[in-house]
Amino acid sequence: MSNASPNAPAWLTARPIAHRGLHDRGAGIVENSIGAARAAMERGFAIECDVQDTADGEVVVFHDHTLERLTGASGAVKATPLARMTALTLTGSTETVPTLQAFLAAIGGKTPLVLEIKSRFDGDSTLTRRTLAIIEDYDGPVCVKSFDPEVVALVRDLAPQRPRGIVAQSHYDHSGLDRLPETTRREMANLLHFPRTEPDFVSWRVADLPCAAPFLCRHLRSMPVMTWTVRDAETGLAALGHADQIVFEGFVPKLD
């Protein structure tokens, strides 16, 4: 394991980070849409979004592994060709599912972007490789993160200059990842993968703060700690006693 300082530019935590953009379904602005990205930029926030890969290996900005909740269609994103995916209207809006390229073009480098590479924990590296290729020439501040240590380790190998982070929590009993082996969940909860991932930042579940792993990263290695998902101002203020920035939704934080 290297003793080098993490690759953590100041923009990583300079602004509150709008979780899946500044979305408001009641106003017709849906999570991970270009409208949500523009709303975040208008208010001066950084943006977090999720990426998934389609049947033909392209990348779309979309959170769920399946289509039902966000589009009303059925099936897996991974089984859906790009042309069909980008023709789907996001439920509650007039927008369609954006490609990563379209999302980047809409942001145009105007605010920091945190890309969460979604993982099925199946060892498939298609999404990671394609995402890194797409953002290679993007002229703006962008970093990547994932719950999956193998994704972060691959980013370290393929694009060591790209800021990379691990998304984590202290317990995985009710996170949708409870199907993973106990040894894997223990490794993730305690950052025991650190020698092979060497993340530049940590994004930790707010309900678990304070706890040892992010505390030690922050104070012994000077790693920025983000915390997710903050849903009210009071929680956000308390969280900033243990983290450097919040990933938020459901309210609008005040900017200094």
C-alpha cells in the first residue's frame, strides 16, 4: 500500500452535493435527469449521479438495476439496448433517460460531478471501463465512486489520476447487499480492501456516523469524507462534525 497522499482536489468537497441532482418529482424534475442536473447548477451545488450499462455496453444515467420504478417499463437495464433505454420517459416528467455523454454535455464543466458506478457484484468490468473512457476527455471536475471495492480497484489500475472513492456503511444487513458473503460485507464495512483500492475519498452513510473507519481515514490519512444521504438541515449540520461535505436530497442547504 502506498503512503502517498490521496488525490483529493479541493472541489471534491467545496459544495454540497445534490443526490441524483436537485430533483423534485412534484415539480416534474426526476432524479438523475438533465433537468435535475440543471436545477442543481442553478443553485450552486455539485451533482452526484448514477451510471448503469445497457445491453450494448453503453452508459446511461440511471439508478435502479430495473426499469419499473423510474419508467413504468419492465426488465433489467443491462438487458435493454441503448436505443430503447433512451426512448423511455422518466415517470413524472417529460424527460427521457439520458446517456452519460448527454449528461456531461449539459453540465459542461460548470460544477463538480460525482459519478457512482453501480455494480451488480458479478465481476463484469464493462461499465467501469466504458465510463472511464467517456470521461477521459471531459473538460470539467469529475470523480468516480462505487460500493464495489473491485470497481474502485479497477479504477485505480486503469485511471490512477482520476479521483476515486468508496461508498460504504457500517452494516449491510438491510442495504440490498445482504446477499453478499459475510466476509465480503465485513471487508466493505471496515475498509479491509484498502491496500488494493486506495480510495482518495470516502462516502459514508450518515446514520452510521461517527464511526471508526471514516474517522481514521479523515484524521490519519487526510482523506475527505462525504456523507449520504442527508435529508434535512439539522442532520446535515450534525453530520458536518464528522464529515467534510454532505450528499443531500429533499431540502435545499444554505450556501456560505
